[in-house]
Amino acid sequence: RKEVEQDPGPFNVPEGATVAFNCTYSNSASQSFFWYRQDCRKEPKLLMSVYSSGNEDGRFTAQLNRASQYISLLIRDSKLSDSATYLCVVPTTGNTPLVFGKGTRLSVIA
Amino acid sequence: SAVISQKPSRDICQRGTSLTIQCQVDSQVTMMFWYRQQPGQSLTLIATANQGSEATYESGFVIDKFPISRPNLTFSTLTVSNMSPEDSSIYLCSVELSTNPSGIYNEQFFGPGTRLTVL
């Protein structure tokens, strides 16, 4: 299994839809996990962190399943501004260095 | 949070030349990281730069090709040496800061990147 694998995408969804991305990781010792957002031609920025079973922030919910070694990101009531690439990020040991997934591209359409 | 600037923001270089990318942070940080993001790909860690010690390179990256300096806690440089078209990429500087009150994890902040094109 690759270190971090994500849904290939792209996901094209209408405004208001709910969309979920999955990510699997290989390092069972990883303790914390991250979802980063990267807009076109911009640097990645932290969207959410997950270090227990899950985390919720407004329309965004991240869930962690340690037994199956996957994390997910759920976006409810999608907005046009949610269009971006979402990167699943897993530390190799401890908190660093980080390993980035290839990203899942989301396009929210009016 | 951290404010990170990189110079240059972009450059077009000739094969065989070298380019030094500068990264400046607005606060003192222990660890700085250099990443590469090739077109359509995700980020790949090149090396970790700690002040006062040699940089630690990831598999596939060597000091002769990507020498790094870390003269103080707010600044670092990455040089891409003897460039070839395969080095065309975005190079990003990153720092790690503790933003979680319980200290469970550190957040990484990225600079805006340097877009390099090698002809």
C-alpha cells in the first residue's frame, strides 16, 4: 500500500451537495492526520486536523478509522468557494515529516 | 500563525545553471522544510533544515544537487544546482508551529512557492 492514497477525483458537484473524500494510509503508528486545501496556483493551507475519532468544523467533518487506516472528509452544503484540491496528509513518525497524498480535486458548479 | 515569504516568486532558467531560493519567516522557528511540487503532483519533501546542523535529505535528494543553508531561526535558502528541465517545479518553503493548545500536533505553514521553469 502506498503511504497515503486518496480518491482520484475530480469530483464535480452542484452547489448545496454533500461530498465525501476518502484517504487511506499505511503507517499504523501515525497519531495525527490533516486535511489541507490547495487553491489553484496557491500554497496548501491547513483545513482540519484529526487526532481522535473525528473533528467537525461547520460544514466540514473529518473522521478517522484507525482499525481500517482511513480518514475521510465530508463537506456539506457545498459552496462555489469550496472548489479546490484537498490533500490528505499523514506524518511518517510523530508529527513530522508529513507525507502528502496526491490530492482530490473538487469543482462545485452553480 | 506564520507569515512566510519566498524569493523569487518565479524564474525561468537555462539548463546547467543554478538558482538559489530564499525563504524568510516572520518568527523564529526550529524546523524549516523544503518541498517540491511538480506539475499535477502532490508535495514531495526534499529536506528538513534545522538551524546549526546539516539539513536532513529525503530519499532521492542529495546535498550536491540541493544545497541548503539555515543561518538563523528565521531564514533559509535552497539552491537547485546544475538545473535540467526535470527540475521545473514549484518549490515551497514550510515551517512548523505549535498551534494546538494541548500541544498534540504542530501545524505546518507554507510559503507562496517559487515557480521554476528550466529551458
